[in-house]
Amino acid sequence: MSVLQFGVELYYLVMALVLFFLTLRREPQAAQDHRIAFTLSTVGVVVALLCLTQQGELFFRSYRVDLFSQIFKLALALGLFLVLAISRNLPSIEERNHAEFYLFLTTCTVGMMMLVSAVELLTIYVALELSSYSLYILVPLRRGDDIDVEAGVKYLFFGAVSSCFMLFGLSYIFGATHSTYLSDIMARMPELVASPIGVVGLILAMAGFFFKLSIFPFHFWAPDVYQGGAHQVVTFIATASKAAAVALLIRLAVLGAQYGYHFTQILVFLSIISMTLGNLVAIIQKDFKRMLAYSSIAHAGYVLIGILTLQETGLASSIYYALAYLVMNFTVFMVLTQVAQDGRDLKIAELAGLYHRSPLLSMSLILGIFALAGVPPSIGFTGKLFLFTSAMNQGYFWLVLIGAVNGTLSLYFYLRVVYAAYFVDAKLPPIYLSPPMRALNYALCATILYFGVAPNSIMELARAAVRAVL
């Protein structure tokens, strides 16, 4: 075993240990805690880049390091870095809890990094629970009214139920194949085509990842958690955790390729319901974060379009869209944290006059929103184009048509945000952005546009990653 093969996880374990010692201090030092956490996360991105080409199997073949897993670990490292970049000001979390906030973000990241490399059922389950329980603690940290406690309880309750479903499904898969290793399961799955136990077990096992992605019918937690959690916590849930869920969903979906029609029909149904429900309910939302929650449900349906093709191009498109979603969704949440710097929940109407208050923030907002809506030449448009093209090539014409109609529906509530920011005047003071924050805005805007116009490098990397799984 090479240390570099487990280098990313080891680094973040050490980072979590350092942050744990920070939590033991009698007197909180919030500014110093943030500097340490942010510096460590910056180095973490470099470590993830250095370990990108590592390959191998660890821990008695239960842990696979390949290009697929390393790409998602880099995405998770980048997600943590971006969230900590906007976490210098945490008005909705008590100062004495700031070190714990950074600690549990890091332990959640470690869990998700283990999740994307796990190729054994029990390892998958333990890694998923490590990441989930860290988030269960982070959501109720927000101070203020009782909505944070309600959100935390709902998140814990739905998470526990989905975990039970998943564990039940994993036991079915083990009972049918007599192995907990995904490689053994993949080899023995074709023998069980005539038996429903394999399909039922696989669908139940995927419930945990449906919960992470807020796929119907495991989506009920999303609106309340998005509204009740602190902005930075919700940003992490809406970006990094989605990427990790897509990674494991792809690994498990490949197992279902042997089932053909029946397996894909289930994914088609979930995709259609998630897209339609998310977009229709988002139309009537007035709270900005609740609107983004229902938007995330719809986008999870889009990701499933690529996964259900069970082909290299479709799976690569899902990877591309997951990475694109991380960038464009983070851009919108970054604007939210800068406009509501006191940590309050923001109504869509409260974005009025943003163009006059901060032209740079309004530019970031419109690019992020248009990318989520799939407007060219953004990274969101290119991602949807890849997803729809791969589905069309597999004969899913009606699914692509429904996806296109849902994309048109989403324009309504996305344009409400743009209208409030650009065409509604409000006499409010300008928003000051520090030089690092201005640089982050420019970098995100450039990323959304550049990879929307020139996606080949990311797409080829995604194809190579999928070949490692297939």
C-alpha cells in the first residue's frame, strides 16, 4: 500500500484532529479558527490534485482508488474549500461553536471521500453514516428561532428511515449473492435476472443515495433543512454532498445494468416525478432557500437521466453535470451569504436593487441562475445538453421531452430572481466585498462561462473515470 493511495483521506483525518484540538480551548478565537481551517482546506485541494492519478485496492479489496474516486475527492476538497471561503462571517452560529462547525464539515468530507472509494457494502454504509451524522449535528447549530431545531429533527428522522431502507436492501443483496463486495455482486447479478430479490435489494439500497440527492420520495427533508440551516451549512449540503451521492449512485447503478428494462423504468419514473415536482412547487416559493431546495430536487431528476442510460456517455454526462452543479449552485449560495450577511433567511423580494448595491454580486447571481436554468453558453446548458443527448441516443425521447418542458418551467421562478435583482429598485446601502471575495466572484463567473463553451477537457476526464468503473 502506498501512502499516496490513501493520502487525501489521511490528510483530512489529520485536519479533523487539528480542528478537534481547537474545540478544546476555553476561550473561543473565531478569527484564528477560520484562518487555520481555511489554510488547511487550501492545502487539501493541492493534496487532492497530487493524488489524482493514484490507483489501487486497499483494506482487503473493500476500498478502490481509481480516477473515478479521485475526481470526486478533488470535487469534495474543492467544495470544502469554497464553503470555508465564505465562512469567515458566521453570524447565525455562536462564536464558541465555530471550531465545531469547521470540525464537523471536515469529518463529513472525510466520510464522503471514503464513500466514493468504497466498493464493499458495509464500508459504504459506515462511510455514509459518518458523513450523515456530521450533517445532523451541523444543521441545528444555527441560533435564533426554533426552525433550526425542527429542521435538524426532520433531517435526522428522514435520514434514519432512509438508512434503514438502505441497510435492508444491502441485506437482500448479500443474501442473494453471498458477498458484500461490489465486484462479486456484479459477477453474480446476471444469475438472478428471473428473481425479484436482486432488483428489490438494489432499489432499497439506493434509497440512502436518493435521500442524499433529495430524489422523490426521499425529498421531504430538503425545503425545511435548507430554510432552517445556517447558510454555509446549507451551501455544503447543496453542493458537496450531492457530488458524493452521485458518485455512489453511479457505482450501484452499474450493478443494475444487467437488469435492463425493469431497472431503468424505475429510474425513469423517479426522474420524471423529481423533475416535475421540484419545478412546479418551486414556482410558488417566496423564500430564496426554499426555492433552491425544490430546484435541487428537480436537478437530481436531471442527473438520473444520464445515470439510467447505463452507458459510458450517459454516466460521464452525469459526472460532468454533478461537477457543474457544484459550481453553479455554490455561486448562487455565495451571493445569498453576501446579501444576508446577518444570517437571516432571505426572501426573493429582498434581492431588490442588488444590481445597484453590488454589480459584481448581481453578475454572479445572474450567471449562476442562468446556469441552473440551462441558458447557453453556461456550464448548466452544456451539462443538460450532454444528458439529453445521451438519453436520446438510448431511445428515451419522451423522457428528454419531459426534461425539456421542465427546463422551460424552471425559467419562470429563476427569472423572478433576476427580475428582483435587476428591475426592482430599492434604496438600500451598497454591499462591500473584500478583495478575496471579489476574486472568488470573478473566478466562479469565468468557470461557468469557460467550461460551458469549452467542456471537452472535463468531459474526457469524466469518460476516463467512467471506464474505470465499467
